Amino acid sequence: MWYMIYSEDVANSLPLRKQVRAKHLERLTELQQQGRLMTAGPLPAIDSNDPGDAGFTGSLVIAEFDSLELAQAWADADPYIDAGVYARSTIKPFKAVF
């Protein structure tokens, strides 16, 4: 089943994001190579594709897992968690219609 992982950043997270971005993207690339990633990306803090120093307020990942528990475990192991980028993550089942 597909799951939405919505993660919210702490304030001023950009320096922390930059430190571990490669590790974060590596995990997403692995899901993509397995055909389990629908979409993923950061949420700009301002109305711009390139928010510059304004940074981001969070991230959205929609990926396939065998259960909610496995989706939660995957989200909990994100390098952004260990680095203190994310304040919290919400994981919910997602039904693709379009």
C-alpha cells in the first residue's frame, strides 16, 4: 500500500538539511530503484521553487510499504531525524486516484 510521510522541519533547518542531504536522498533513491517511490520533495518556506536562505518547512514522501508499521519505521530512520531537521512526521495510508 502507498503511504504519505509528511515531515515538518524545526525552525531554521536549512544548515542541518545541507549536512545530511546526501544520506537522505540515498534512501529515497533506493525506494525509487525498487519502484516503491511515487513522489518526494521538500516544502519551500516561501512561494518559490528555489527558496534560497528561506529554506524549507518540511518534506512530503509518498512511497509503498507492506504496512503502516514499516512505513513508520522507515520514516523514523531518516537521517533528517538524527540530524534534528524534522520536528515530527505524520504517516498515513494514501490511496492514489489520479
